[in-house]
Amino acid sequence: MLEVVRQPFALANSRISQWGSCWGTVLLPADANVCCGTLVENRPGTRDPVFLTGRSFPPDWPVYSETLIKLSVYGVNDGHQQMSNFLGSSSFSVADLLQSKDQQLSLSLRTADDSATVGTVVVSRLKMGEIEDGEVDHITADMHQKCTLVYESPHGTNNDKDNGPIMNAVFKNAVCKVYRFQTVDSKWMLVREQMAECTLSFSVPKQLIALYIQEDTCRIQELKDLGELSPHWDNLRKDVISRYDQIIKEYQDTLVELEKLTGPLFKPSCSKGQRYLEFIPINLHTQRMRVTCPRKTDSFYDVVTVGAPAAHSQGFKNGGLQKLLSKYETEKKSYSTAYQCIYYPPDQTAKAREILCVVSQLQPHISALADQLLQAAQHCYTDALRDILKSLEEKTDQFVRALKDELVKSALLALHAARPGYVSKSQTSTPSSPPKADSPPGVTEEPHTVCNNVDGTQTPPKESKASPLRSDSIPHHKEYDEEEWDRVWASVAKSLNCVIAMVDKLQEQDNNNQESAPCHTLADVITSHSPAVDGRDQLSVLVQSLKECVAAVAERARRSVIFVLLQEAACSTAQGLQLQQRRDTVFSQALAALACGFVMRLYAGLEDKGFLRQLHAVGLVAQFESLLSTYSEEIGMLEDMEVGISDLHRVTFRITEAASEEAVSLQPTISGRRDRYTVEVPLPHHAFQTLPDELREGKPLRVLPVLFNVGINEQQTIAERFGDISLQERINQKNFEILEGYYKSLINTVPSECLPCFQTQMDIKELLDTLGQNVVTKKRKNVEILWLAGMICRRMNGIRFTSCKSAKDRTSMSVTLEQCSLLRDEHQLNKDYFVRALDCMR
């Protein structure tokens, strides 16, 4: 770390007093492979300019003892237009600094022609985390006149949370600036800011696009697998397949373009209108402030900065997702009538997707457990048999409960009516018994199971009666036997009961054989086992019957909910296609930011047992702070952002063990479908083994996203005086309730000692009450909402995000104000230096 302190210039030049500010630039020769940086002084009209900011040496640019560093100083008359004139420069080697007394050099600044000395610069070496009481006294004194600027090379060790191998695998191109500020008790603190790019800016969107393509391809195949449909429905199906083909083609083209990209790991704001980059978040960066004080352990504060997740390339002429989806849902009712489709409300289409996902996951799981059960029975693994049987009961129960949903039965009735040649009972001349549903291709007759009880008697399957359908929007088909589906899904439970009964019988026989073994000959024991052998053969038949029953029922249920989704898609016009693409775009940006924040927070908390306990017990809160105005096109951005953040509820995380410690093995991966995604975060072996059992076993981890918005620019002033801010008020109220619900779960599950400690005396409950009051208070530009929400998030071990349109001006003002406030409230920053520290960081 190199510290540069500006000393008074010894110049006779009369123009010195007119300096508006002073820039200093550290330059290295080309062969030294070290970056350059700038130093800025913010006090105009002074003869004693102070360097306030600095640049770091990137970790992949080595600095050797012979490396030569050149410091150049420029006088700046107009800081806004960056107009400057060269004043002087000086050079030194790293070896000169390290071998000097107290590792400090006093260097003379000389003119370009080396004809005159124009000033003095003092350079000293200072290490983060090594300030001792004895060092405080001899640190440069008058901070009213001087402000410390520190350079450092961020070559971290394995124990360095900021620059260890784990961090460097995902977070790249870090830029560090280090400052030294005085506390209220005249001590000194070191503050290090580190900003980094994240590999997830591009890797997450590319993985999502590939999953979108895979899902839509599967959807096309599912529609084809519905079997033969009447001409009306077949034409609608062809139209829907054509639309999916169009989406797939566009996404494939986008993925090809993204694969060609090289260079920075973030999308700059100037590229937000480029269509092929629409899935990439804008200016996604991580910001970490680490504070080192005497006699205190290091503290760090993280925030992820990102442009508002929104479909900038698609524009906001007609509003954002929240408005467009609401309008579209209203129009879809009329389209359903025009296309002769059943209108399914959003909650029922979401349920259809959930049932499809549950059935697809549970059927192979049940089949695998059934095979394990049979294997355990054949090898007489009594303990394993009981455990597997318990798991099989649980999974089958979940499967049956999913199938009992009225939506499945009503969809089966509708699918029956959509088959070619369907004739209703009222149209037949000889109305005998109600017609059975046509079996979908590949599905045999309805499964029928007769269970042999232990006593050898037979129990015929009992029929169950389902409750009438509650939704008036889904019609009944009275000509179809409504009890048939009840018999179908009930047969799964009955088949399982037969398996359970046979397992109980086998275990009873095994216990009897073990008790009688001591008083029988070997031949007798073998003979006594014969019935058990026959019983295991019977179990094999029953297990196979269960698997076939589950497969047949799953296939029928799957086709019924796919038919629901076909009707939803058939009612969609071109607008529906565009909305899906818009939602995919916004979600991709939001998930990239969330994954970045989760990984950063996880890495920082690997040694915090309380944090890890909270992580697997109740999950984490992810607080998104938005500074968008509720005026003009930023209303559309906020509407996009609201839906994108809300969709993050469908995401869970899972921690896995990395195959190796190579950077490529430490990249998070995504799996799933649009209704549910899982982000797997790999850790190196040594880090993974220190985790609690729940995390190492792959427990899904929940992240609860909340969004608070307060517009702060001049457009918000117009909106509050003459416009409508109801969108902002609704968002803040809704997300306050979500945050409050998370807090209640947190305090009921996790001990208070698991949460971080802060100097501020107000507890989380008081902060929440104050936030609730501010949310309902009519107050212009009430930034107190953002401050309180951010403070609550940090108190609850959460993940902080700050956004504006492009994550530049408003975002940087918010982040630097928060950092200085933390230095003041948590680290006793001297109040006389608050503004200076704020200017320094900005």
C-alpha cells in the first residue's frame, strides 16, 4: 500500500493562488504493467491542494522491487471540463520506498524540462489492519489542511476475504482506494473501498437464455404429445407452436451474439438500448468498504450497484410490465371467447405450471424409491427398508395431494371434449352409461389394484367423491364420468397401501424366523423362510404395479395441465409473446444481480456460524433500493423492476462442493424452468467441509427480495407536485409488509446472537416501526424510507442493492452517503470530517 500526502508547493508563480483544484496521476512505464490513477483535490482557490482519491494496482499486474512509479501533478482551473496544465512530476522505485527509513520518501516535483523544483510530495508505506496506538501520534497531523490518500496493491493472501482465490474466481478487475480519517477521539481509521466487476453479469443471463430455449423446446414437444385433437384445437396448437419457434429463434440468435463478446464483465449504460444485450444487467458492480480501527476487528459493508432491471431496449411508451400484464390479463378474457377457449385466471395457470413441475419431479423420485425398497427387502436390510418406506410414503402422499386438485380434473374433462369425434351425451340417441375418457396415446386403461391383506382376503378399491368445482370460469362436462379421475388418483394410494401391507408382513415373518432360529435345525430355518421368499416375489409385483400406476396417472395429469397451458397460449396474441420476452429480459437482469449479491454475502459469511444458521433456517432478505422517479419513462422502468424483483421469489439457492479449485469450477450454475429456478453455488472442498450439515446436504436456501423506491431527482419533484406517486406508495407499503413478515419468522427461529452487532442503540423492531410510519406518511422525497430499510437489512444479515436508471449518478450519491453515515455512526468519524470524507469518496 502506498500512501501519498500532498505537501505545500514552494513556488513563486503568482498563478498558484488561482488553482481551482489539483490532479495528480500515478503513471508506470509500459513494461512495468501497472495501471495509472488520479488524485483529486476539492478545495478551490488554495495554495495547499490535497490529493483525495487514488487507484490500485490490479492483482494480475505484478509489482516488483525494480518497478518504477512516476507521479505527475496537474493544475486544474475547471474541474467540470477537466481543463488542466502540467505542473511537475517525480519518480521512485518500489525498492527505494521499502528500503528507506520508516519506509517513507520525500520527493521533489520537477518541471517537464527538469529545470526547476516546483513542490514536494511525501510517499510512505502503510498496511491495512496494522495501525497501533504508537503509530497514531506520528501520522500526519492537521487534517483540516491535509487529507491522506493511500495507494495499495491488492495482492491478497488466501485469508484475505477481499482478494482470496474464492473471491477472485467470480469477482474480477477490482479497483481499490484507501483513505485515512480521524475519529472523535483523535485516533485514525483506515477505510478501503473496493469495486469489482462480476462474472455473473454475463454467465447468468447466458445460462437463463439456454434454459428458456430448452423449456420452450420441451413445451413444443409436450403440445405435440397431447395427441390427436379436433380441427379447431389442432389449428390453435399449430399457431402456438409457431410462436414458440419464433421465440426460440430469437433467443438462439441472442445467445450466439453474447458468446462472441470479450472484454469488460459489465454492460455500460451507453449499451442499454442494444437489443442483443437486453438480458445483461447495466453496470453491475460490487462495492465493499472495509474499515480498520485501533483495537477493533475489521468491519466491512457490502452493496451491489446495478441499473434498474428493465427492458430498456423495448422502450416504455406503453408502460412497464406491471401495467402491461394487468391490461393484457383483462384483454385475454375477450380473446378466450373469440378463440372458444376456457379462460383460466393467472392463479390457475400458475397452479397448472406448479402441478406440472411437481408431477415431473415426483414421478421419477417415487420410481427410484420403489426400486430401492425392493432391493432392501431382497437383502433383508431392515433399517434401510423402514427409512425407504417412510420416504416413499411421503413422496407418494405429495403426489396424490397434487393430483387431487380440482384444476386437474376439470382440465381432463376439457381435454376429453377437445378430442376428435367427441359427442356429448345430450346429442346421443341412446344415452346409456356415461362415456369414459379417451385414453391418451401410450396410456392403458385406468389402473385397478386389488390388495391382498395379510390374512389372504381381498379388498376391492373404494371410490371417493370429489367436491364440486368452485370456479365458475371452468365449465363442467356432465356427460363425462366426473368420478373417474377420483378413482384414478385414489388407485395410487391404494397401490401404496398394498406395498406397505406386504412390507409389514415380510418384517413380521423375518422377526418370527429370528426368534425361532435358536431352537430349530438349519433345514427348519431354511424351510421357514420359504413364505418370505414368496412374499418378496409378491412385493416385487406390487412395487411394479405401483410404478406403473404412478406413471400412468402422472402422464394423464401432465397432459391435462398442458392442455390448460395450451389454452392460455392460444388466447395470447402477439402482445402475449412480447410480454413473455419482456419478462424474461427483466428477470434475467434481476437474477444476475441477486446471484452476485448472494455469492458475495456467502463468501463473506463462511466463518460466521450465526449467519450460516440463519441462512439455512429462514434464508436471507435481499433489499433492493431504487431511486427511480415516478415520472415519464422511469415509471415504466419501475413497473418493470417491480415485476422482476417479485419474480425472484421463484428462485432458491443451493451450496455444492466444487469439482476443483479452478475458477471455472467455482462459477454458479442455474437449473430449472420459468416457474422455479435453482442457483447452485460451488465452494472449494476446504470451505465446503466447514459448513453445517444442512448446507452440505444441499438444502434449498430461500432469499426474500423486497423493493423500496424513493425518487430523488428533479423529475420526482414534478411528479409529487403535479403527477401521481401512487405506484411508489403501493410498492413501499407492500414490501414493508413482506419485510415485517420476514422479521417475525427470523426472531421466532434464529437467536438474536446470530445477528450482527451495531453501535446504534435502536433495535430492529423499533426501526421497523419507524419505517412503517414513514411508509404511510405523506412526505416529499422521503429518503428516510431508504435509510431505514437499508439499516434494517444490514441488521438482519441481508443483501443490499442500490439502483437508479444506470447505476451511476444517483446510485453513487446514495452509496457514498451511506458509507460516510456508517463511518460516523459505527466508527466515530469526527463530525468535522464528514463532508470531507463524503467529497473524498465521491
